[in-house]
Amino acid sequence: MTASQSVPDLIAAAQAKAKTSEDIILAGQTSSNAQDLRTAQVALELAAVDAFTLFEARMQHHFKRGPFSRKLTAALKEAGRGDLAERIHIYYLAINVLKHGKGASYRELLETPTALVHVKPAKGATTQDVNAPSDLIDIGVPGFFDGLAESLLQAHAFLENR
């Protein structure tokens, strides 16, 4: 991925890469190769974090300062795009959990039932646990990455056209 690629191109590339991991995860649920399954899960988590982080970095110029996701969510709500604002917020929380483990984002996801992210109850995991993200949320469920990509593309179009 080069700096000259557009946000939609970068998201499409990430989505294609994620599809490979999702296919391995789906196939791995019926096989016994735990190492391949874990590798695919980590690759999917990294792709999700990278896609969201890249989106934030490329779109940050639309706001002066401060927390990008909060400002984006507020702008979407103000424009009557509450559904997209909610999806962006949920994906933001999920990405924070993948990046940081248990914390405020994880607690908010636990308190906010959603079909977008499968939240797992914590079993003593801490932010120092190597496998903490997978122990807290499951993004290997069908549709997670496609939903993330579609939401980011819609938010991109919103920001570019306002």
C-alpha cells in the first residue's frame, strides 16, 4: 500500500486481505489446526486495526483538533446520519479493544448490545495478556470486516462531500 492510494483503494485492499483470513477462520472452525486458526485471527485483527487507523490518519484533516472518532460521530449525527454514526462508534470501540485490551471501550461494548461485534466476557484477561484482544471480542464472525469496510467507505464519502 503506497501513500498515493486513495482511502477507498486502501480499504478495498484491506478487505481483500481480510477475506483470506476470514476464509481460513471459517474453514478452521471445523478442522483441528489451531495454529493456522490463531494466525488467521491475528491477521484479521491487524487488518481491522490498520484499516481503521489508516482511515483516521487520512481523514483527520477534516477536523481541527481533538479526538477524530468523536468529532466524526458528532458530525454524522448532526447531518442526520445517526445509524452510520452508531456503526462508526461501535467499530471504533472494537478497534480500541483490539489495540488496548480491557478498558473503557471494552466496558462500553459490554453495556451496548450490538450485532456488529461479538463481545466475550473477560476471564481475568489484562492488557498485558498476549492474547487479550481475541479473548475479549471475536471479529472473525462473518460480516465483521465487510461491515467495517462499508462503514468506513460511507464515512469517507460523507467527509469528502460535506
